[in-house]
Amino acid sequence: RKHGSNCRMNGGCTLQKKSKNSDFKVYYQSVEGNPIILIKGECTVLAELEELVEFLNPRTEEQTSTMMKATDTMYTGGRIVALLDDKHKILYGTFKVPNPISDRDFVWKELSTMLDDNSALVLGESVEHPDHPEKKGMLDYVRGKIFSSGYHVKANGDGSCFVTYLVSVDPQGWLPPMITNLLAADQAENVKRLRNHFAAKRAGS
């Protein structure tokens, strides 16, 4: 069963990790025998709302590569498949997993929108697209499925934002429990890597 409904952007999952030096927290949910990974990471990022939204909603290949490589260590490449309008696009990405497991790829549709409460959402879910059909060869990527993935960015009013990252994904194929746990732990760090990216940017300016 899907269990994303039990862990929303602002509640649900069990606390698994809490930083001693910041407000970074990780929430994790899994069901034995279920391949679906569900994680949530949250922390404060020293950046304005508009700056964060622009970074998380890249509109060019170069911007997409910069954003993905800054936030996701498993990302190995990809492209913008289609820019549908100012808020919607379709993306393709490939992701490395530990050997000897086959790497994964995903095709997803993404929405980026500002909300009325001085916050923003960047959300994605898997779709099919004729430019990137699933391949079944022995040496091909295993096509994973994203049930939901994205960021909620809330302005704090002091030049910083509280950012929540939530992802519910079925990696498909065979994965041993140890690898599943490693993937979940790494994905939870995406929001901290986002924080570190903007901290380094400010330090260098």
C-alpha cells in the first residue's frame, strides 16, 4: 500500500534524526516488505523566498543540473523534457545506487507555485512520456516511480525560509533492505544540502 498519506509536509512521520547544531530534522517511514520509501527532511535555509523558488524551479538545462547536483548526490544526469507553462514542466533524470544494483531513472511532471501565505510549493510525480519510454534490457536503468516529491518553502520574515522536503518513491525492481535504508537516509539530506549551498553562496559573496 502507499503510505504517503500518513506523512504530510507538516506532520506524520516518526522523528529519526535531529541535528545538535541546527534545526535540521529527518522523519522516516517504512513498512516491512514494502519497497516504497517515505522520508521528510526540514531545516531553515538562509535565503529569501523568491531566491529559493528560482533555484528550485530551474528553466534551463544548466540551471537544472546545478540545482540537482547541489541537492541530490545520487543524481547523475537528466534533462528538461518539456516546459509546459510557467508553472509546469516534465523532467527526466538518472540516479546512481550502490553497486551491484542497477541504477534508476525517473520521468516526472513538476509544479511550482507561490501560495497566499508567503510560501511556495515545488511538487513532482511520475508520468509517462514518449521521449523517454521505460527500457527492459539487462543493462538499462530500472524505471522508478515517484508518488510525490517536493519542497514546501515558507518565508520566516527575516531573510530566511523554513524548508520541508518530502519524497515518497517506489524504486521498483529488487533492492535489499540495507540499500533501501541508505537511499532513504541520503534523500533526507537533500534539504540540508540545499541549506549548505546557500550558506556557501553567501560566504563567497
